[in-house]
Amino acid sequence: MLKILAKMNTKEKLLAILSLALIFLQVFLELEIPDYMSEITKLLQMPDTETADILESGLKMVGLSLASFATSIVVGYFATKIAAGLTARVRGEIFHKVMDYSAHEINQFSVPSLVTRTTNDLTQIQMLIAMGLQVILRGPIMSIWAITKISSQKWEWTLTTAVAVGILLLMIAIVMFYAVPRFQKIQTMIDDINGITRENLTGLRVIRAYNAEDYQNHQFAEANDNLTNTNIFVGRVMGIMQPGMSLVSNGLTLAVYWTGAYLIADAAQGMAQVNLFSQMIVFTSYAMQVIIGFLLMVMIFMILPRALVSARRINEVLDMDPSINFVDESVQPDEKGTIEFKDVTFKYGDDAKPALKDISFKLNKGETLAIIGATGSGKSTLIQMIPRLYDVSEGQVLVDGKNVKDFDHASLNNIVGYIPQKPVLFSGTIRSNMNLGESNQHQDADLSDDAIWKALEIAQAKDFVEGEPDQLETKVAQGGSNFSGGQKQRLGIARVIARQPEVLIFDDSFSALDYQTDKKLRGILAEQMADTTKIIVAQRISTIMDADQIIVLERGEIVGHGTHKELLANNEVYKEIAYSQLSEEELAND
Ligand SMILES: Nc1ncnc2c1ncn2[C@@H]1O[C@H](COP(=O)(O)OP(=O)(O)OP(=O)(O)O)[C@@H](O)[C@H]1O
């Protein structure tokens, strides 16, 4: 928590100090009021008191109340400003940190948890700071100050107040014993709800198609019930506090008046009794301030445990260093357009079995490498080593003759153009998606219309974009949901082609295309991007049979490496895949 509070800037720190000073002033003003009450009580007992005398003290009391009210408004204003400013900054820090994360760290936290941490957890901190300055700090200051004011009074009253405070403390301790552990669980339960909601929304069509609403409703209801029940339990336990506090404060007033009645009865007739009566009025006011102070302090216990858990969760994100770091300045490459794997082994976790084992191959400029293999054989994993979505566990990946780890982020991304299995389009227009980020082609300015149309033409996307009334300005919904799978895939391919990288990596990118488009796209790529090195992960033999090199993967190992003809002649795994898809004539013809 302190670590987050330390992120306050100088202005916020000054405002916090000023707020603290104003809270002292506010408490001072509030504690002055009972003195005037005592004065009025005394004046009322005096025979020669004029109304003007009472009015004067009364007006002073009103003045003190108004001044206290004004200070509380100023403190509220400052507190909100500090809380909103600080949390906005921390939110930005989390966002930038997460942007630097590799897939490994994202998987570690999970996306829903990162969303909760950036939203709900930060709201807890914001609430704590805002309430903390306005209310929570006032509690202890008020209680301690009020106690010092009454400690010199009649010991019978002081003892009564001490007993009341003791009961209060016991009550708080019991309540906190039951409530605090639950507060800590609530944040994890919100993660669960976010996770299930997210899964439901992204998989809505599948859920409906499989009549799985009941199953999903059950999943959601379970998580929702857990959270609701915990909230109800905590609410009930905390609910005891309010009536408990009223009981103690009313009981205390009663006890003070009761003992006061005996003390007044024992005192000498006349002024001594009047003085004692006015002292009792003042004492009751101060005792009430002590109780109110404790009441405010209880709020600490309501907010602090949850905020502490939230602060820990936020710090976990901020403290996590990305496992993949890029150098600031790239090396000068020795070659151009080459990719080489040297004895690469990769594991997703320290204890996991290798997803890739001893992978070695070299690809020269302009060559096409195809990777084929059963589902889960490691094809996507292999190509993700090149743009450093993951780092190798052993061995080396070389791009242009240099280790990928020796390139800065931008340079590596400019050399390697990676098209993921599921293309990601961002809300905006086709043009804004084509201009996404920076590359050697568009560092300071946007791509020209010609360059965009050219890329769309190669990616076989020109026809359908031309068919749209707004052409390049056609709106793209979040995630590209207003385009078909094949259209999204083609726009994704066009976006990378427009960057003109030295190496193009297609992760099963042709699977969403029909055979004809697939063939046309490969033909135009070979013709117009002959100098670009290409790596194609595919399931269809027809997509890869023209490749210069084909790697057959099985359980993370290379079990075949050669051309289509060579593999068809002497590789059993390849043969099996090939004959399961095409006839002998089709395979021989191509
Ligand atoms: N993020 C991950 N965390 C842990 N294991 C993973 C992760 N991604 C993949 N794996 C595992 O690594 C292995 C290889 O997966 P990979 O996605 O590379 O296969 P693939 O050949 O591309 O499969 P497909 O053709 O179905 O896309 C699989 O056993 C898979 O379970």
C-alpha cells in the first residue's frame, strides 16, 4: 500500500499535508462547540442573563459549525483530487507494464485477472485514499483529542467512558475476526466472475449452438452466489456495527447522566450544582465525539483489508518483470532474409515437457519453408520463437545471421512479419488497421493509398474492399466482428504485407481461405514477393507442396525435412498426411 502511496507527486503530497492540517482544524472547531454549550447552560441558570448573551454564544456555535463544514468540503475536494490523480497514474503504469509483458506473463495472471486489477482493485485504492483523508484520519484525531479533553474530568465519568470504549474495541475485534478474511476472498471471486463473463461473451455463439446455456448459467450462478454470499456475510457482520455503536453511545449517555444525577445530588446546593450540570453536558458531548471517532475508525477496517489485498495484487503486476527483454540498440545483421534454428529446445514451463526438441534448420533469402504436423505437434510454438513471442529454453534462433536476442524490438518486428492463427483487427477503419503501428514503410507518415491497395491486392482482399461503399474508410468493429473469418484473415495478411518485412510468417493463415483464393495468394506471393523469405504453417498439403523446404513435426521433433517429392518418397508421416488429403494422381501432378 505504502508503495502505491509513494507514487504521489509533489503536488499531491502537499495537498495531503494540507488536508491533514485542515482535519486538525476541523476537529479543533468541532471540539470547541461543547464549551459554548456549557456557557449557554450556565447562562440559563443565572438570573440576570439577557437573551443577547445567549444569542452571542449561540452564534459563535453556529460560526464554528459552519467553519467546520467549510473545512470538510475543502478536505473532500483535495481528497478526491489526490485519489483520482494517483489512481489514474497507477492505471497508466499497469497498462504500460502489461504492454511489455510476454505471453508467458499474461498467461500467468490471466486476462480477466489483469482486467480486475486495472479496474476494481484500483477503485478500492481510490476509495481508501478518498475516504481515508476525509473520514478515517479524522477518527483517531477526534478520539484522541476528545479523550484528552475529558481525562481531567470527574473520574466516575471517565471510567464510564473507558468501559464504553472497551466494549467498542471488543466489538470491533470480533467483527473484524470474521469479516477480514472474507474481504480478502472477495477480490479473487471478482476475478472468477470476470473470467466466466468474458468466456461467456466471447463464446456466446457456441454456447447457443450447443444449447449450453444451462451449463454456463450454472457456472455463472455458482461464481455469482459465492460472491453474493460472501458479500451478504460481510454485510451482515458489518451491519452489527451500526446498531452496536448506537447501543454503546446511548448507553454511555445514560450512564453519564445516571452517575451525574448522583454527583449533582451529593453536591452543595446552588452554583456548585449548576457547574456540575454544565460539566455533565460538556462531558456527554466530548464522550460522543470519542464514540464518533471510533465509529469513523471502524471504516478503516471496512476498507483497509480489501484495499490492502488490492494493493498487493496491483504491486504483483507492477513488480513482475517481463521475461522477454529487448536490447536498446540492434546489432548490424550479417545477412539478409535468412532464418536459422540451432538446436532449439523449448518448454512452456520449467516442469513442462518440451514443446520443441533439438530443432535445427536454415532458410535462405526468398526461400519458402512449410511446416506441417498433427495438431499440437509444435508448429505454432516453433514460429513464435522468431518474433520472440517466447524465448528458446536452449539453443539459438538467428535472424539475418544474428541471434534474435540481439535485435531491438522495432528492428526485429520490421524484419519479421508475423500473421497469427487468429487475426486481430482493431476498431477503426480498414485504413487505420493497415496503418497500425510503424514499419520501415511508414515511420512518420501513413501509408499511401497505392501502397495499401497493392497490399490488399496481394492478400486477395482488394475485391471485397472495393465492393464496400466506403472502401478504405469502411468501419471495422472491435475484433473485426463485421468481417467474415476469411476476410479478416486476408486483411491481416495485407496489413503485414504492407510493412514489407524481409521474412513473412503465416501461422495457419490460409486455413480460413477457400482453395482457389489460397492458390491465387500463394501464386502472387511467389511472383511479387520473390525476395521475401516465407514460413508457412499449414494443414493442407496443397498449400505447402511447392515450398522449397518442408519440415514435418511430431511431438515437437523434426521427423522429416526435405521437398515435397523427397518426403513423399521416403517419409512415412508425410506420406500418411498427404494420402489422407489428396489422391496419388493429384500428388504426382503437382
Ligand atoms: N501457452 C501455452 N502454455 C502451455 N502449453 C502450451 C501453450 N501453447 C501450446 N502449448 C502446448 O504446446 C504443444 C504445441 O502446441 P502448438 O500450438 O505449437 O501446436 P500446433 O502444432 O501449432 O497445433 P495446431 O495445429 O492445433 O495449431 C501442445 O502440446 C500444447 O498443449
